[in-house]
Amino acid sequence: MNILLWVLQILAAVVYGASGVMKAFLFDRITDGVAAFAALPRPVWTALGLLEIACAVGLVVPAALRWRPQLTVLAAGLLALESLVFIGVHVRFGETGAIVTSAVLGLTMAFVAYGRSALAPIR
């Protein structure tokens, strides 16, 4: 279980780190032709991007250093909650593929949060 959780944490950190950088710093480049970006004001997208970057770090660094590993649980939980926001946005615009992607990522992050708090906590 520990190995599975580490793999999920590292993969999610890469995905959310890249997504966060794009939302926070490359917003103008990624919004062309994507209607869902009109759902929230740009500062909200920037804040969500910064949250994703912070959580990407939080998924790996605290657990790897065994320093406040509960931050890894918090990061995964925040990303799971964030996915609910994105599901709502994508439902509004009828973007089925993005709904499924957000749901899978959210469930994965919920599993990591549960796994690191109950199944295989870092001590």
C-alpha cells in the first residue's frame, strides 16, 4: 500500500504542479477556445493555480522528509475538494471528458488522503 500511495503522490504532484503553473503563470496561453475558463474570474484561477502548486509540493515533501506528514493528508484533501469546484464548472459547460478527469483526480486525492491518514500513514 505504501508503494502505491507514493506512486500516486508523485504522479499527482507532477500533474497538479503542471496544471498549477499553467493556471497561475500561463493563463492567457491556455484559455483560448476553452469556455470553462470564463466561469471564474482570472484572480480565482490564479489562486487555484497557486493552491495546486503548493499542494503538489505538499503531496511529496513533508512525507519524504518525515516532517509534519499530516500536511500531505491536508494537501491531498484540498485537491480532492478543489476537484468538486472543477466538476461544477465543467458540468455548467457540458464538458464530459473534463468532468470524468476531475472526478478521477478527486477520487484519487481522496484515496491518498485516506491512505496516508489511515492505511499507511507516514510516521
